[in-house]
Amino acid sequence: MFDFLTEKFSSIFSSFTRQNHLTQQNMQSILEQVKDALIEADVSYDTVQAFANEVQQEVVGKKIISGLRPSDQFIKIVYDKMVAFLGGAATQETFTFQIPSVICVMGLQGSGKTTTIGKLAYFIKNQAEKRGKSRKILCASIDFYRPAAIDQLEQVARGVGVDFYRSSSMQPQDAARDIISYFKKQGYEHLLFDTAGRLHVDEQMMQELASVKAIIEPKYSFLVLDSMTGQQSLAVATDFLNRIGFDGAILSKMDSDTRAGAAFAFRYELKKPICFMGVGEKFDQLELFRPERIAKRMLGMGDILTLVENAQEKIKQSEQESIARSIASGNITLNDFSKQLDMMAKLGSIGTILKFLPGAGQLKLSDQDLYRGEQEMKRFKAVLSSMTLRERQMPDLLDASRKKRIALGAGVDVTVVNLLLQRFEQSKQFVKLLKKNRFFK
Ligand SMILES: Nc1nc2c(ncn2[C@@H]2O[C@H](COP(=O)(O)OP(=O)(O)O)[C@@H](O)[C@H]2O)c(=O)[nH]1
Ligand SMILES: [Mg+2]
């Protein structure tokens, strides 16, 4: 997600963070590079220019804060502006749908409406369940244009475990009235209403949608926008906004190879929030759109990056290079493993390292676990240092008698030697993860 912008921005700013002085010249050069990256991400020229102007004005008006390097301060300004562009700092932790409510999704064909209905149903259901509650949720559709569209929604509803209703009418307005009356009569709390999409915005579609919207009076109406489509999708969004109106957008397919230009420009150009984003085809792959988090990700300021920065300061270039070489050759030896342990020791405790790794928060390691982990690392160091270089390079040599000798030398039980070899196998996976996060770049 956002790989394109993240890569651009992190390379622009990582060269910049090493400079202590903020001059008119280097600031201009950075801003030009930022503008180029945004243009390449398919953000319109006007929006890019507006963004750059706002950053510049902010810089001019700002006093230099002592203790903060000017380059850092500049990046902070860019970050703050990005948050503002993307929709501002979040005031709410989550999105709460009122009860009762009709929730309507619209958008072009294939933008992800039906899938999004399933995700929203799951989101509402899941949120309620977390608080020990349940919700009566109904899904219905008036997409009569594609033969299997309504069947698809029926399957989606079944998959999520919510109700589905099919009107006997095939005329959009009549069906809409029928659905609404069923929704009310049966005492449902939420109606998720799927609409028809065309391949392009057309007159008939817009008129039909406008009249249906007047019938169902949705409390929430979302435009589902395929994030793959870039600037072009904003033209579609503008048309929907002017002709029908919506409360917010849901950007779908953010997991795909999108350059994220639409995400960047949507709020600024449409003056409407992006509320959610779809990050996969499954029901649980819907996330709240959080401008702060997105700006951080785009700038490559995620926690991983913090770890990388800490690491780069502390780890000598040569060590990194030699490990990088063996990774590149696909040939990791116990020697590298030993260096890895050293690197980890330099980074701080296992607890500190874990804090930076995404998803590690869910591991719920107790202090005791961490202590045990660190003890284990120390024993491993001892084991490794009682091996010969050849043994470290060719772990296959380690037969029972060698293991015994090594264990003796390290003052540990043979089981520790075996455990180390097991961990070594696992560490190959760890290396893959770090490599994926460009740890060794
Ligand atoms: N990768 C990915 N695919 C998605 C996402 N949302 C929808 N899709 C896929 O996009 C296609 C069209 O989705 P659908 O819901 O049928 O679109 P609709 O015509 O607007 O109702 C389907 O193949 C979906 O699985 C998403 O967030 N990520
Ligand atoms: Mg559909």
C-alpha cells in the first residue's frame, strides 16, 4: 500500500535529514522533488501546486524551534500539511453508525460496492460484538443491470452472516420503496443498500440514483472509489457529488498497486472526507481512513522506519554489508546469525525491538518472556563462540560429538545447542522479514 509514494518520499527525505541547514535552495529542491513524486502518483497539477504553496507559506511564517534541526522541522511541516490535506487529525477513534440507519453505497461498476457492503456489514457486526451486543442488519440491492449482481450480494450477506432481502419488483424506484418498507416493518437496525453502477457516469444512471436516494433517504451515503484509477476517479467523484451528493468516500483496492494519488487529492479537491479504505477482497479488509497514519506511511515515517533509523546509527556499515551480501547470496550461516545477535544486542532489549515490529503488539510477551529471551540470546552467544569458524559456516557438520564438545565449552546443555540450530532456521525467516522492510538497504 502506497509503496510508490512511500519509496519516493523516504528517499527524498532520508537524504535531507542528514543536512543540518535549511536553506532556500535545499528547501526548494526538496519541494520540487515532492511535487514530482505527487505528479507521478497522478495527483493533478493544481493540487500539487496548492500543497507546495501551503508548505512554503508555513515555513516562512515559522520560527525555528531551538533544539530541533531545521531539516526535521521542515519535514514536520510537510507531515502536518499532509495530514491536513488528507482530512485532518482524527477526532474520533472509530466510525459509529447511528441506529436505525440506511447506509447507501454508490459508484461505478466494478468499483467494489457489493464487496464494500459486505465489509461494512462485518464492521458494524464486529463492533457491536466487541461490546457484547448484536445488530439486526439487512442487505438489499437494486442493481438490476448485471444479471448476477443481486445474487452476489445474497452470497456476501450469507458469508458475513447478516440478512438479505430481494424485492419482487425489478423497477428501481418500486424496489427501493419495497425494500425500505420491509426494513422498517421487520425492525432492522441497519439497511445496507447496494446500487447499480455503470461503466461510465451516464445521464440515466444519475437520474435513477437521485430518485432512489430521495426514496430511501440514507443517513449515510458513500461513494466507493477504485483507488487504482487516479485522477480520473476524482472526475467521477465530482460528478457524483454535484449530481447526487454523498457524505464521504470509501477508497477500494488500496492493497493493489495504486499510486495513492486519489487518496492524496480527494479531500482537497472534493472537500469531503474519505471514511474507510478497502485493503483486500475479504470482509475484514476494511480499515478506517486515518489521515495521520496514512501521512506517516506515505512519508515512510512508520515505526519500522524509526527502527531502521536507530539501527543505522548504531550498526556499522561494514557489518550490514557483509550480512547483506550473504542474504543476497541466499546463504546465511551461523556466522551471520552470530552477527545478528550482536546487532540485536546493540539495538537494545528484545522488548524494544519488538515494539517496532508491526503486529508484535499482539504477541503479548510478558516481562518474564522477554527476560527469558534475553537469557537465551546470551547462552546462544556462548554456544556460537565455542564453535569453530568452519562449524559456523557449515552447520551440517554438527554431529552429536561436536555438539557435545561445543556445549561443554559454552557451559550449557546439548539441548541449548539444538535449540540454537532451531532458532537459526527461524531466523532465516526473520531475515526475510527485515529484508522485505528494506532493513539492510
Ligand atoms: N484487492 C481488492 N479487491 C477488491 C477490493 N474491493 C473490491 N475488490 C474486487 O473488485 C471486484 C469488483 O467488486 P464488486 O464489489 O463486485 O464491485 P461492484 O460492481 O461495484 O459491486 C471484485 O473482484 C472484488 O473482489 C479491495 O479493497 N481490494
Ligand atoms: Mg455490485
